[in-house]
Amino acid sequence: MSHSTDRPTRNSAVQTTAGAVTPLRTDAVQLTGGLLFDWQRRNRLATIPHSIAELRKAGNLDNLRRLIDPSTGGYRGRYPFLDTDIYKTLEGLAYELGRLEEPNGAREFFDEAVELLAQVQAEDGYLNSFFQDPASTKKPWEDLGWGHELYNLGHLIQAAVAANRQLGDGRLLAIAARFADLVVQKFGEQGAEVVCGHPEVEMALVELYRETGNNDYLTQARLFVDRRGRGNLKHSIFPAEYFQDNAPFRELPSVTGHAVRMAYLAAGAADVHLETGDPTLLAALERLWADMVATKLYLTGGLGSRHSDEAIGDRYELPSERAYSETCAAIATMQWAWRMFLATGASTYLDVFETVLYNAYAVGLSADGTAFFYDNPLQRRPDHEQRSGAESGGEPLRRSWFGCPCCPPNIVRWMAQLQDYVAAQRGGTLYIGLYADARIDAGDFAVEVRTTYPWDGEIRIEVNRAPAEERTLALRVPAWADGVELNDVPADGQTDGGWLTVSRQFAAGDVVRLVLRMPARAHGSHPYLDATRGAVAVARGPLVYCLEQQDVAAAVDDLLLDPAAVADARAVPTTDSVVLEMTVGVAPPPSDELYPVLPAKADGPASELTATFVPYFLWGNRQPRAMRVWLRQNR
């Protein structure tokens, strides 16, 4: 295929008709206002130009250039997967260029990168600037545990598919297909039985199959899933659990190991199930998902509680100040959730998707769009010194870039494709799973959504076009909703599996008004979750809230919170959010002893004051001070 100026049919990032529901095309959903629209605009105007500048400064493109002219210098960076930062950025750029609203420098970077990739790809299709480097001490395919070569291919494929779908530009797809064909030749049914130490290629290969119709790619994805846990990977540094290689996928007792690897693998397995209908994969996926949500996911939707190996911990091992909760893991969890929704039509997966989106994912980016968190704790102590991403020196909170910059370009690509996850359809039913100002065109049935969600629970849906036949609107009612109204009539108890449906013969101009009650609510934690036992967290709608030291007159570590005070909280709109004002208690001064003898009866609060809680995703945009999601309960 070649670069085309024709407007393509802009299929979404996951384009399958094999599930219980079918995603809408990218061009069938247009965000028109509100928070998600603002996020995409910030991505286009700030994050993408910033990321392009950082990639140029870091030498990612220079690593490709030196394969043409080695005299330009040595390999820039420590890791063999730095090409993926180019690929993830290209994936995001494909979406933005497809909207004909070009971010500054985007077209130049896109074309320059694609042309370089085409020039340096090996004759057999191999492509990796680290291993192709003449000065590299390692050879291609020498270290599948840590080489990340198939992981690199996965992100190349996803960028290529996006470029083909969003731009009608097949240049990257030709490059990716050549590399994928090499992998099929070497590691297919008649090849070496290997897997990659970092899953990701599985879901990419399935998408390449969907785009090209070449069944070899689907077969290869299935092989990579089936081969795991069967002694096909050499482990070093970390044990088999880190690589999800301690047992065959269908036999994994729980989500385990490196959090991003785990969620990418599960998303790939879900894709394989979608296209093959393998019920044993779906059963394993549903079991692993349920266990993760019940025992290993943070209130924010974050996944991963250990810094040492960026890993998921034991059940209920969820410390707040040491939460790793990597931004990439948030994206991977949403990818898994979306595929589970497509496979089953169950709204519970979108409930988790939404929680992750507005909390564990959104917190990874600064308000101005040019600084990033790598890990996302739920608490910052007053004397905290460790930098995000374990970097040394520099900014104490979000950073402009990282030595291992996997998260920033991942944010870029995910932000650019948010509209792909708003709605889906099945037969004559249009499912609206995420609420945002949007125009949704499902063929003969088109609607416009108006809302200030997530700040308010009122959603207005006006029909723009409808056929003469009956159609159904299926509206997700999140599990947190404290009551629901449909067209000003209470509709509690009318939901079916988290969906509220309206079926009739619609006409242009018809309006459906949904109201989801979202008072502030107090959350406790499971008694086995030692880190937050006896503590209270605050949420409203899909948003988790936190308390920063700037917004209260007493030390946050001394504050006590009564669930009754949360119920009485006042929601106050600001210029960019809704904050919650509520009364908190101030505990008496603590003993200087680290482990004092407890009195028979604890003292109550010494005083009370008003504190202002902010959405968790907005914390850290001021001076670095203490922050807490969980406060001691005022008993």
C-alpha cells in the first residue's frame, strides 16, 4: 500500500465483529466538548509537540539514522525498546492527523520517522535499532526474555494499523507486515516454540489479522498465548511469575508479576478469544479479572503495588504511599477491560474502565500536558524524596521525560483514541458506555450527547436521525450511582446487568434524559487490606478525591474523617473541576513513641475544620507537599 490522500474508513483501534457487541468506527464518534474533549485538545496542542521535542532530544530518531550512517554517533539510551516510543507516538499522531487538525510538527515527525523506518528495515524484515546497531554486543533474537523485540513489533503493528485506518497511509503497514511475516516464519507452527519476555505483540497480531485478513497473524498470536508457562522462556533477574510464565495462561491462579506485562497478555488473550471463540480462554479471563478487581486493584483502578519489579503484589497487598500503579498499567488494564466488554457486553468491565480512565490514567499527566508521573501513589508523605520513575534529581513530582519513557507516548496514543471507547452496537441497539459531549453516528441511528459528566450526572441524548423501525438505546448505569432517573421518572430497579434500555420507534428531535445521582460517598477497605484498614477515602461519581496539604490548615497526617461528614460534603464547581468541601477532625498530638501502649479508650478529635478535597487526577500540580487519598476514620 502507499500513502493515500483519499479519506479512509476510519475503523477504531479494536475493530471486530466477533464479540457480543461491535465497536463503532473512529469517525462515528466525535467528541464535541467537556472533559474528554479538553483532554484531547490538550494532547494535540501541548502533549504531542512536547513529546516530539523530547523524542528528538533523547535521540530516538538518531538511533535509526545511525543505521544508515554510523558516524552520527552511538546508540542513545539504555534500553532495547526505545523504538516503541516512536511507534506509540506515531499511533497517536495518526489519529490527530486523521482529524485534519495537525499538532505542531506532527506531520514532519510522522513522515520523517516512517521514511527512516523504511530505509533501515533489514532485508528479511527485521527492525530494531538496538540490535541492528553495528556496535551492539547482542544479536537479534539472542535474548527474548529482555530483548523486547516482539514487544517492539507489537507497538509497530498498532501504529501501522492506526495509520492505515485513520490516514489511508499504508507505508507503516507494509513495514510491520514484513516484520510480522518474519516472526511467523521463525516462530510459527513449524518454527521455534518461543515467547517474548514482555507480552504486547499478541493483541497487535490479532489486530493485524483483522486489518489484512491474513490468518497467519491470528495463529501466531494464539501460539504466543498458548506457549506461555511451558518452559519456552529463559528467565533471568526475576522469577517466572514476573513474566507470567509460571503456569499456562489458562491455569494462572491470579494476575501476577509485572503489571503491564500481565494486563497486555490478558488483553491479547481476550483478542484471541474474540476471533477464535475459545471458551477456555474466556473462562480464564473472567476468573483472572474477577480476582484482580476483588483483591488486587487500587481504589483508583491502578494495578501494581511493588516498586522492586513493577509488579502486582499478593492479594490485598495495596500500600498507599508505595503504590506503583504505573501509568502504562492503567492503559493496559483499560485495553483488557474494553476487550472483555466487546466479548461479553457486560457493563461491569466499563465500570472499571471508567474508574481507571478518570483516576489511575488521568493522574499520569500534568494539568498543562507537559509533565508525567510514571508511578502513581495514593499518598505522599511530607518528607518524601524519591522521584517518579526512580529517576535521580530533577522535578520532585511529574517529570518532563524519563530515561525509560514508556508512559508519556502511551498517554499520547491513548488520549488520541478516547472516542473509540464511547459507544458500541449490537443489531438495533446502541450502547453508550462512556458519557461525554459527543455526536454518535450508528448508521441509520444517530444521536448527540450533551453533559458535563463527570462533574454532574445529567446526560441529555437527542436523536438526530432514526429509521422507521424500533431502535434501542442502552445506557450504562455505573455501580456507584445512588439512584437513577429516566425522563424525570425514577428508574431504580429497571436496569438489566448495569444497562438501562429505552426501546421504541425514535424520531429526529426526540430527547432522552438520564440522571445519575452522584453524592459524595465514603469508601472503606476490605479487612484483609492492612494498609488502609480503619481509613476512609472519598469519591464522587467516577472520581476518587484526595486531600493535599495546601487545602487544609492542619497536617494531613493528623486528620480524621467521619463517613457522615462525607455524606454532608458540599460539591463546589471551580474553573476546571468540582471540589468537595467537608468537615474533618484534627487528632490530638500523637505520642513521640513509634509503638506506644494504647489507652483503654482513644481520645476524640481535638478540633474540627473545613478541608477541600480535589479530584485525585489533579493532585501534584502545585508545590510538592503531602497528599492523602485515605484518611483515618473518625470513630
